[in-house]
Amino acid sequence: MALVAIAVVTVLVLFPAGIKAQQHARFRVLASAKMLELVDMFNTANDGNPSMDHEGMEPWDVPMAYRSRAFDLESLVPSHRSGVAPLPLAIARRFDSDGDEIATLLDEGAHLYYTLPHMTGNFDERALPNAPSSEQQRLVFAVTGYAQENGLYSLPWKSWPYYSPYPSPPYHAHHEGDWLPAAPAASTKFGVPENSAIELYLWEATQDPDVQIVMQWPAAPDRDISRNYGYLPYAYPSAAPLAYALYPTDAKLQRYAPTREGAIRYVQAALLYCRKKGLDASFYQPGGILTPSGDAAVAAVQVRALRFMAHAATCLTRWYDKAALDAGVDIPSVTIGADVTPAARYTHDVIVALHDNALRLCDHYCASFPYDWGGPRPIERAIMMDHPLIQWDVFSTPIPGTVFGDGRVASQWKPISGSPVTNIGRSISFPGKPLETIWGDGDNRHFSLAAPFAAEERCRQVVFWAVDWQGYEDFETAASAPIDASRYLKGAPERNADLGWMMTNHDWVDGEIWNYRNPEKAILFFDQDVPSLPTGADVAPWTLGLSGYEQDRGRGDVANRDSPPWIFSGLHGADRNFNQRLDRGPLPASSRMRASTIARFNYYDGRVHQCLR
Amino acid sequence: MPALSTAAPRRAFTMIELLIAVSIGTLLMVVAFAGLRAASSAFATGQRLSTENALMRAGFIAGLDELDFWKGCDDPADGRVALRQVDDSRAAQDHPLKDGLGQPFTPMAEVWDDSTELPGRWEGDAQRWSAHADNQAARWRGNFAECMDTDCRFGRYGVFFNQRATLDIPAYARDNVALPAYGAAIAPRETWWCGQYRGLTSVLGYYGLIDYLPANAIHASYSRFYPEGPPAGDWGQYVNAGGIPVEWLTGPWKVHSWADSNRTPMTRYRATLGYAYGLMAGPDAPADAAALAARHREQTTILHYGTNGDIVRGFIARVGLQDRLTPLRPSHWPEVRTSVLRYFSLGKFFNLCIVRLADPVSGNQTQFSFNGFGTTLRGARQQRDLDSYAP
């Protein structure tokens, strides 16, 4: 009898233990797969988020310096495009774990994450079928170990590097007139024919006023086109006001067609720029390969001059054939303002040599002087050295100020770079603001990005637990975990705008904003009545990602529970298994669950933004 | 006569004792049976879980194995060579490459040699592709602002940068634009990059092109311009007046633009904003080499901008390399399938593995998916020695 009893008890105890061991084995497989994906998304996903404002007058004006852009796994990966979202805090608080590890992490401000029900494949969620059941969702995980201070992805005052084609005319951009330097020259702003509402601005003149000659001279255009010099009157020679044609072959714009004479005047303007910079014929009429300068300031000027000169001279190939150019096209000396341009002779080979030298000297300059911002980087050849190392100087006295359009007090540390940034110039968005004073106190000991480090300093850990959190009655109606406010994509300051304007009048291009909006955005409910629907109700009509709209964008009335702040914050819950039905588990919210530790994975925590391949 | 004796009372179970004994015995048997049932059930459950776990592990490992070795796409030992086919239907057009269009696993030498006017062979040497400032041959030298309907007001960048070793630039007049001829027998300054670009496109298709090129590459090359369209004997490339083949401006690489004339060369991120280029290894891959070659040069919208479920699901089906891992399994065993999808979208290589488990007994289906690191296409091709040329 005793033997039978022992046998029965043994069976009853051991076999469930065996089943549990098998379940753990399965979860370990799933955790391994998930960890591979986390590391893949952390290191290979493009995190440029180009559809956002990158520059502000103060560092808190745009999200570049905030937590949402930190190069940390838990900042970048939780996203509707990366397959990870924080578990609702109300649910995460109900878990017991070994050593109370989950509770400790939550107390320290960490989140517990779960796998979103979609495949992580950059597919439009509206086009995906309902997700089949997956035990992957029963895994929850968190990042342990403290994040290090990271390098700045981009300087929030000036989103360096600026890129430009090489060769190219002076750097100009769409600008609606806000925040320009006081009393800009008349032609630094110019419109489009028959659409003067689009205004363009000559940014590069903020770095070097002589650039105006290459763009348009005289600055206030002469009504006789033959007395205007530079790029603009050649390329888009309309009657005053000078204009910029977007459609060069449009019939109605052909009256603005460029001419050979205009091309010559453009070359003459570029020649004058070279002379003003002290560059002789070996630069503007090169016979061979030029030697790059070892002085950043000199190199920046040479590169800019060659950029203009090569662009202007190449325009001649539109008007002269090779035979004529081989014979030599003479560019006569003329007087522009108080200056006399040098005479020059251009042949096919000289134009090719100009092009060669413009590219080569540019490439040398950009690779050699990452901390000199005297010239834009070539868009055709983006390299690592375009991104200088900059971090916040956490020992500096913070910069004080107020939030634009709102007036609330704000502050931020000052930045510090690996080497002093020279020729910082002005930003293209806010060229009226000097940037020389934004830097820290100059104590380079505060710069740590290039300091030696021990391996354990860069090691963090992802811990996986298994817990059937979808057994709770509120697993779909619980509010999203608290979201860092910097995940809201707010626009940069605009003249006469208040915070509400900047929060609503800014496009959200979903495919270009990986790290913004609620990570549960694709499955969020946007109607306050959804949580009170009966179990099993069809929720597809109220699911944000299926609607194709942005109900989470805007400031809204906080008293209105259907307003954007409620939806952005996920306060009405989410279709967390994406079966497009409202589900409720059997367990009351008052019960607790035991989360079993499944696996731990160490990973390398870099400090500087990177994207492999 | 023997005396009657009183026999000692016989020892025996009473009925009650018997009943109790039988009850206990029955109870023991029931408990033992229940225990055995529980044990049996637990054992069966454990066994099934164990089997399922083994299959899931196998599916996981199969996915990782495929990411590393690409055998599902190309395995000559197993007769899997569909992605080595050559579409030679263009051979009659005097294609500047040796013999038509290839697939991601087509040997370079089978399509691309240096016996034609397209200079050079594929050169994968890291030194040749170095971004060092003195290595100007590997630098893109075109006009980044060159739009589709250019009137060449900024000059003839084709003379700096071209896939042709010699070039004629004739006159052109159309659509309010009149361009004079530039000349004949011109030797462009650099041909190496454009040659490599054109060759990779022709041999590998667009996914392979992105895989092979540096991440910072600009996607456009320059070629010869024919004002009246390409003659039948010259490759069939339509080129804009500036010299850029229109396939990079209005073809599958086109950007979503509100102004047709505004299409310009672009980075790979901009070229795949909402779009995807895939390695077409799905089960419905056409046997016809020309159709398969076309698939490897097509673009699919998978994120917004007018996509829909059919398009996305169609793309997943075309890209998804599927493998039934247990074709000979016992009929009551779960079936496991692994799909591997390789495509490039929004500036990222996706290596998406999907493991599906279907239980014929319970009818349950489950799946898990993950993106993983793996060997690049170039790595896989190098492992197969597809990039070398016979001495």
C-alpha cells in the first residue's frame, strides 16, 4: 500500500514537473528568437525618423535630445514597427517574480515589454491578416542594468551634418521667412513664378556673405536680366521678382529658359568669388590635381569655391559642344560692383579637372575635419566622419529658458564635443540665432565618448519571464503603460504659433517616424466606449492602426475622453492579441500571477547611434 | 465411538471484513489506475510537448540555418538552381552584358564579362570600393539634382560619369526643349562605378544590387542618350536627356512624387520609403527565367501609399521561401513549416523567419516569427564561388 501510495504521489508530482520543464523549454526557444529580433532591430533598423523637425532655437524645442532618441534598446526598439510595446503598468504590477525583480525594475522606472501580435516586417497593419495565436505573447521581458550616457544623435540647434550635392550652387532652401537674420538682403528671399507664397532663402550667405555674388548679383535684381550675375539669373531668369522654376520643361515657364550669356555671367560670378577668396588660376582653371590643404579654415573655403566653380563651368557644356570647348571658350573679365572678375579660358579638359578637384578636395576636407562645419557634406558620399562625437556635458550649468509657445520653464545641459567645433555658423531653420555660445565650459575631461572603458560598462541584460497575462479580465481594456512625452512628434517653433499649433500642424508620415507615437499605436482603441463593449465585440472599426487616420495627433480637450491626448496615451486599451475582437480573460484584476524566469541575454550597449549595413 | 469434540472455531473473514478488503483493494486499484491514467496523460502531454518543442527548435534552427547558408534559395547538390537562371531573351538585342539578365544566384561570369563596351568585370575587392578620398573611381559623380525631364541647364554630367567607354551626345528637341549636340567619341572621365552598377543590376536584380553596393550609394547611373529612343540593337535602355536611364527615375525606383518632372536620383532609403524589393524565392516562383528576372526587378508597396491586403499578402507569398521540415512525419505528429522572407524596405534588410506549427490531433495552429542576422547575399554567393571568373 505504501509502495502504491509512493508511486502515485511520485507520478502526480513528477509528471507535472516534467510538463513544466517542457513548457520552459518552449519558452526558451521563443525567448531566443525574440532576443535575436531585438538585437536585429536595435542595430540594423534605420532610425533616421526624417519626417520630423530636427532643429529648434532651444534644445527642448524638438525631440532630438530627449529620451525617445536615446541610443538604448528600450528607447528605440519599442515601436509599432519593431514589434515591441510596454505592457500596461496596471498588469505588470500584478506579477511576482524571483527576488521581486519585476517589481524592483518597475519601481526604478523601467517597463515590462511584450511582443506585439504582428510580424515585425514593416508591413501595413491594415493589410495583415488576423494574427494566429502565438505563445510569444506570453513572454514578457525587461532590460536590466543602467543605460550609459549616449552620444547625441543630432545637435538640436543645428542638425549637422548638412548635406549638399557636389558640385552645386549656393545652399538655399525653402523658408517661409520666420526667424531670418535681421534685414536680409532682398534676394536672399525669393519666390516661385506665379506662386510667390513659396519662399526660398540663401542660407549659405550666413556663413560667408560673398556667397551672395554667386547666387545673385546685384542683391536687389536689376530688371535688365543681362545686368544680373550668378546662379539664379542664369538658371531661372524670370522678370523681377526673381523666381525659381520647379518645372523646367513646362511650356509656360519656357519664357524663363536659361541662355548661354546667362551661363557665362554665372561663371563670371563664380570666378569673382574665387578671386575674393584669394584663389588663383590654378584653382579656377586647374591643369591637374590640386593638393588638399591641411588647414581646416583654408580647406573649407577652397572646397566651397570649387563647388561653385565646377557647377558654373559645367553649365557651359549645355551651350558649347566639345569641339568648341576643346578650342577654348574665353570668359572675359567684367566688373561686378566694385570688383573685376578674372578672365579665364575653359576647355573640356579644364571643366573635367574642375569637377575632379571639386570632388576630391571636398572628400578630403570632410574626412579630415569632422569638427569643422564650414561646408556641407557631399550627399553622394555620406560617411561615418560626417557625424562628430557630441554628448551632453552633465557637469555643466544647464541652459535656462522657456518652452516656446507655452512659457513653461525648461533647462538643458550644454553640449560638449570631442574637439571644438569650428565654423559652426547658423542653422538653416533659425539662422537668426548665434550658436557659438551653446557649448559647455570647455573642460574636456567631461567628454567621455572616446574614453577607455571596461567591458562590463557596456553590458546590459534582457530578462525574459513567462506569464499568462492575457488571462486577466482587463488585458485589452487596461490603459497603455505611461509614455515618455517626447514620443509625441511636436513641430518646431513657428512665428506666432502656440503650443497647440505646433502639436497639430505637423505632418506625421508614419513610415518615417519609427520612434514616435504610442508603441501600441497599431492596435490602440480610439473610442472611449470600447472598454464597455461586450466580450467578443468587433473592435476593428475602433482600432487606430486599421483606421488609417491619426486620431492620436493634436492637443485636444482633455475633458473629452475621445480627444487625442487620451488616444495617444492609450487610455482606452488596445487589441493586444489583434484578433479584432474585444477579449477578457477569466482572472479578476485583483489576483496575482507568478512570472517564471525563462532566460537572460547579455548584449552590447553602444553609446553612439549606429546602423549596421 | 469417539467422543464428540467441539472443534475449535475456524478463522475466516467475515463478510464485513471481506467487503472492507474488497473496497480497499478496489480503491487502491482505482487510485492506481487513476494514477496510471494521470501518469499516462501527463506522459503523453509531456511527450507531445517534447515533440512539439523539438519541432519548434527544428523550425527555429532551420530558419537560422537558412539565414546563414541560403540553401533553400540555392543548392546545386539538391538540384535547386532556379535562381541561377539567365533570361537570354535580350541576347538578340546586343545586350552590352554578355548574355541577358540574371538572378540573385547567377554566376557573374555567365552574364557579365569584359568583352563588350561595358568596361570591366565585377570587382568586389574592398580596396576598389574604399571610401578613401583618393579613391575617386568608387565615387558617385553624377548630378544629384538631375530630374527626369531635364533640359541639361546644369550641363552634361554624363561626360564625367558613364557606363560607356565612349559616348556620343547628339542633339535633342522635344517638349519645348532644344538641346544642341555635344559631340561624338567622347571618353567619359570615370566609367568604373557606372559599369559596376549596371552590371550588378543586370546580373542580380535590385535586391542583389542593394546587397552588393555600399550603404551610402546613390541609385542612378549614366548611359548613352538616344533622342528617339534606343535602337533595337542597343540594349533597349531609355535614357533621359542628361544621360540617366529612366528606370532609375520613373521606373520601379520612382519616388512617390507629386511632380513627375521632380524625380531625381536617390538614396536607398528614399527609394524604399514604403516600398520593398525582395528575393523572390516563394513557392510560386515562375519557372520561366524571363518572368523570374522581371520579379527580381520589381517594386512592391507594402506600407501605406495605396497598398492593400492583396498586395502585401501577394508579396509575402512571392518572397516567402517555405520549407516543410517533416514531410514524412507520422500522421498524428504536428507539422512544422519554416518560411524565410528576405527583402529590403525603408533602408533595412529584413530577414524574417516564420515558424508555423499545426497539430492534426487538436487542430491548433501556432506560430512565432523573428528577424535575425545572417549571411549577406554576397557572402552566400562567395561561399558558392559565383563571383569569380575563370582564369
